[in-house]
Amino acid sequence: MPMNCAGYSLPKSLMPPNNNNLTSALSRQMQRLRLQVDRIDLKMLQLLQQRTKLSGQIGKMKRRHGAVIYVPERERELVARLTHLSKGQPSARAVAALWREILSSSRAAQGQAPIGLLRASAPLVLPASRACFGACDQFSPKKTWAELVKGLNTGALSLALLTGDDLVNALQTQQRRSEFFRRLTVAGDFSPVFDAKATLAQRIFIVTPRGNGAALKANRILILIECKSTLNAVKSLLRSMPNFSLHAEQLTRRATALVRLTLARPVDGIHTTSHLLSACKSAGIPVSILGIYPGTEDYGG
């Protein structure tokens, strides 16, 4: 019978386990599990390679027909569907993070041009953008709004990211406003600190070339109100739309103000736009619509 250090005998059942045997058994079990993980990793890589190849083919078709590469509605729907199907395994945050990088790689495979921003706002915009976009997205800071517009119009830039202040300053003249409404649209906004309650001045807006109309199932409408009494105009606007539960925020109190209307529930964007413009016209409020998009804090929205 084994003896302890004082010379007393210990029952075998009280003896400590053989650490060498235990370590060996754990090691073999870990090795089997790691081999399974390695096989899954290989399958995932092969599937990602297939996905990248298909994305490249889609990119060729888009360029041939002049279609835009960045389609935020499609990406939001994809991530939302996968998050629902995952049922929490992995978590919604993990799904969003994984597909952020997959979609970034996909856009790169399709040949997406760099993302533009104003150089002066880069310290605020870039850190938040890296969390919303992916490692494969390229950024191109420009000195002026005119350079950004030129890049968007020529296709040298895929989209632009502007702070609320940037956007208001860019739309101060009638010529700039007319150019914006003719060629560009706001496809979403997000907060640098991912705070849904962040003010418009703290938010970053995604500006893209004008696409095929308003987004479906949208609940955010970004408008520009051109009148001296903006607060009164917003109040009149809310009174003129009794069928919608709206929350209005505005960035400035100048003659031209950026205002975001948030609906209580997602509705058809095209129908809402038509109703809004009719209500504004009836109320005598000079309003222009900058963008209609879903209100989500995930990836550009």
C-alpha cells in the first residue's frame, strides 16, 4: 500500500490521480476536437473561395450593365436573415461581425472603388467606418466636397461618408442642393459610438449615387427644409401627417436645416415619400428629400 511522507498508509481511493495519464487523455481528446475544427476550417475556406469567385462574376455583370456594387438593402437583408436563422448560435453580434468581413471581401472581389470622406473629418469618420465596413474596404480622403462629388459622379468613389455637419455645409448653396438631388442620395446613417440616441451632428451619413428609388420597409426619412422658421415648419409637418407616428430631429436652426424623421414602424418607402411630399406641399413647407432608409445601427444604417 502506498505510504505518505509521514509513513502512514493511504487507501488507494484517496490517492491523487496520475497526472501524466490525465494529461495524456485530455491531450488525445483535444487533438481529436482540433482535427474536427481544422476540417471545418478547410471547408469554410473552400466555401469562401467559391463565394469570392461568384462575387467576381457578379461584379463583372454589374460593371457591364452600370449597376452599383454597394447595395445596402441587400446586405442588411442578408445579415438579418442569417441572424434569424442562427437562433443565437453564434450570437447576432458574431454573425454581423463575420459577415461584415465576408461582405467587405465580396465588394473587393466585385471591384468596388474606394470610399470617400472629407480629410478634415477623417479622425472621426475612419474609426467608426472600420467597425461598420470591413478590412477589404479602401478609404480615400478628399480635401473638398467638390472632389467627393466628382469621384462619385465618375465612379472613382463608390460612396462617401459625411458627418452631419459635413452634409449641412455641403448643401448650403442652391447649386449644390440641385446637384445632390439630381445625382446622389443618403443610404443610411450610423453613430461613431454606436449609440442609437446620438444627435444628428454626431452621426455619419452614407452618401451614394442615386439608385432605383426609395428603399422598401424604411423608417427613416432625411429631409432638407428651406425656410426661416424650421422648428415651426417641423411642427406643421407633423400635424399634417396624422397617420404617421413621427419623431423629428434637426441639426441646425438656420434657414436651411437637416431634419431626420423616424417613423414608429417600417413602411413602404416609396408610398411614404409620396405621402410626405403631398403633406409638405399642402402645408406650404419647402422640403427636399435627401434619403429614405431603414433605421438600424448595424453596418451603415
